[in-house]
Amino acid sequence: MRANALGYAEPGALPPTVMPSERQYRREIVFFGRSLHDRGYVAAMDGNLSVRLDENRILATPTAMCKGMMRPSDLVIVDQNGRRISGRREVSSEIAMHLLIYRLRPDVRGIVHAHPPTATGFAAAGIPLNQPLVCEVVIGLGSIPLARYGTPGTPELTEALEPLVPHYDALLMSNHGVVAYGVDLHHAYMKMETVEHFAQIALVTHLLGHQQPLGSAELEKLLVARSKYQGSKSSAALPICVTGQDDEDNHESRRSPDSTPVQVKPRRVTRHS
Ligand SMILES: [Zn+2]
């Protein structure tokens, strides 16, 4: 089987049939940590990543370290209560967020938290990414809601995320950043990229002053496509419909008689309590 430097199968190759070793998970975290830093999704010592090794052990990035400069031996292993089992460095102060997600989502084995500038801009502006503007984002991620603000490293933050974690695969955290999670770290990282890319597209629609969201009929078809989409294991809800959109709504009916797209105001914050 052909594989890249990380051991991932190249397109067309058969998927791996064995679970990666702890050594390989360490290399994955280092690889995706560097990717986050290279892309500008984290600055300085921001962000954290983790992998669920088994029922009781989580491999995570340490605190106070640049995610672009880690070595595999810098990572720490904690138990399901966040107590360090092995590793020389201190565990991330945001480990409670990871533990919450692993507890609520048995299907999740990888988590990425970062501060990508555009998506974090939406989080700081109090605007969720819940408009159905791009069909492939609807299929892959559904909707990206905005969790209310909570001080990092405190129960405030986990309490804000808790009601959303079972229903979505990526969350905006008010005035903070983004967390994305998946069946493995690779999928979690890809979801983080999708969130930031979608945020950039959404920003352009705001700059243009027009949004042309998909209507209910299109969303229904995407729901069918999503259920058939091989490899889609997202549990995320579809985007909620735009205010004032009726059941018959679609591209055509959102146009004014002279075919100028109807301007849709950005939806205000729907804070979850
Ligand atoms: Zn953070």
C-alpha cells in the first residue's frame, strides 16, 4: 500500500487495517500541531491537540509550548480525570475541554483546539457559522454553532460547551476560538480546516453585503446525499434555516423580480445557555 510520510494511505490505496501505535499517535500530534502553526491557526503557545489511546488514557499536548515546535517526547498522557500518568511536561490547562468531549462522544478519538483568525473573528463578533451557504460544508459539518463565553481552564468553559458537544463536530467558542473533533486526529484537523475555510467564505459574503443561503428543498437533498456519503461520520445537525425562510424557499424565490439576490442580514447571535 502506498502511504505518505505519516503513514496515511494515498488516494486509491486500501485503508489501513491495524490501529496505529502510541508512537504513531505521537507523530500525528506533532505533525498536525506543526500544520496548525504553519497555517497561522495558532500563535505562540496557543492551542492543544489530543488523541484517545484507550478507555483510560489520553495523549495530549503540554502547556506552555509552541505547537509548531513539539517533539513526540514532549507529549503527556493523562487518565480520564486529567491526572498525568506519564510525561515530563505539565498537561494543558484546557484538558478539561478534551475530557468533556471524550466523555460525551464515545465515537471521538481525536480533538484539535485552535484560534484560526477568521473563525475566531466570528466567535469574537458573536456570529455563529450556521448559515447554509456552501453545500459541501453542509454535508461535511452541518452547522457550526457559537458557545457562550467561558474562562479557559475553568468549569465555565466546559459548561458552555456541554449542551452542544453531542450534536455538532465543531464549535465556535465565544471570544476564544474553535474546537473540532472526529473519529481520529486526521478527521478532527480536517474539520478545523473546513471551519476556517468556511469562515473566510462567510466573511466574503458579509463584505459583499449579500448572502444566498440554500433553501429547505436543497437542504433536504443534501441530507439524503450526506447519508450516502461514504466516510461521513458527522453527527452534526444541518444548519438552521435563515430567519423568514419558508418551506418553499429556494434560490429562485430568494431573488427579487429583477433577479437581484435578496440581501440577507447576518443573523445575530443565538447564544446557548
Ligand atoms: Zn484556546
